[in-house]
Amino acid sequence: MGTSLDAVERTALLTAALRAAETKRADRLYEDPYAADLAGDIGPELLAEVRHVTFPPGRERTVPSTPDYNAIRTRFFDDYLQEAAEDPGTTQIVLAPAGMDSRAYRLNWPDRVRWFEVDRPAVLAYKDERFGAAEPRTAHRKVAVDLTSPDWEACLKAAGYDPTVPSTWLLEGLLYYIPEPDAHRILERVAAISAPGSRVAADIVNSAALTLPHMRGLLDVFSGWGCPWLFGTDEPEELFGRHGFDVRATQPGEAGADFGRWPDPVPPRSERHVRRVFFVHGRRR
């Protein structure tokens, strides 16, 4: 069924393949027993293409280590969501888009938490098929709608989401795949249905990551798949601040986002013309 997914949807299979590969490591940062099934046959093929440009035979690596990055990102957001869930006031968590995420199945959650997965119908149908009889460990609500739809908020509310109480949002693997105006629109719409005190987390690259010559190999892979990286910012705090969120931006390799796995130097924010990725996290004012 994976062939029924479009280009952007298929990137979720790459993420699943990366998580399956991480799960096999003796020094793994997390364990995802569902990832291999979710990746199917296509995910490992996509991962092989990324590995080829990330670790070119006979040449030094110049692009970020995708396996290490993905492992750190997954663990960082695992910890972020579990910490949020420890707050007695946390009753709803929203993953938008959900992709091949299995956190509702592989991690434990308090009984009070309602878990919402928002993604395109084809993605959620694929996941249903792959999970089979597996049961989530939380009150799990699937919202089959595209985030560009004019009424996804109504669909989310119909699934039981309450915009009057604080929520926790994870926008993972989203913002660099959409044009800048759409990124602003998504953040504006999320803010509009998030009560004050709501949490938000996301990952985003900087502007240079879209243009630096040594990034071209990796960028060309995604472009060749039909899902180019379209948006990056050097000021993620300002981006989210414009939409009512007070956030911090943490780079892989910095304290709390390393886990002994980030292989590259972390350039100071004042340094220009270097690639960066940010884990953004904070709250709605």
C-alpha cells in the first residue's frame, strides 16, 4: 500500500526506516518496535539513497549525519512530550502531521491524556493497516485531514479536542517542506486554537541549509523525490513569537540535544553561512 502515498507522505517511510535502524543499534537512544513494519519495503530504499549522499564512498562527509540527527530528534521530542504529560494540566497532545509516529503505542501515557494524530487520509489508512491489532497506550483519536484544508480545526474539534484548555503540539518534520507563507499560516492556525499556556515543539532548518553548496547532494535527493525543502529561518524565536509563542531554539549537539550522538561542531548563533537545524520548544502566551 506504500505506493499509494504521494511524495511528501513517503518521507514518513524514510523516518520510519531511520527509527527501525536506530532500534537495531546496541547504543540506541530509543526503541521503536513498530518502525520496521511502518517503513515497509519503500522506507529502506529511501534510506539507502540518503545514506549514499550522507556517507559518500571514498569522500569525507559534508552534510549532516541524517541517522544521528533523526535519532536525536526522536529522543528529544520523546522526552519533551513525556515531560509535558507529567504536568497534571496536560490532557491533550496533538501530532500534526503524525506521519509514521508510534509514540502512542510504544510509550506510556497518563490516563487523562487524549492523543490526536492529524494527517492525510492515505497516511492514516496506511498506518492502520501496518499496526494491525496493536493497541495504543492512550486515548487515541485519528483526524484524517490535510493541514492545508480550510477546516482541519473543525475536524480536530469533532474528534474531541478542546481549544479552551491547554494542549501540547508537536509539528515534527513539517515546516521545511512547506513555503514560508504556509508555515506562517500553520502557526497562526495552531495558535488560534491553543489556549494560553499550551506547549508547542517543532524542528526547522536555517536559511543557509537550503542554499549552501555542500548541502546540494542531500537537497537534491529530496527534490528528486518531489518534496524539496522550501523554508528555513535563522530566527526561529522570532518566527514563533509573531504567532504568540515564547520559545527556545536548541541545536543538536547542545546541552539536552546531544545524547552523546551529535558528531559535528555546534557553531555559535552569531556565525553566518553555516547550516543549522533547530528544535523549537515553548508555550503560547
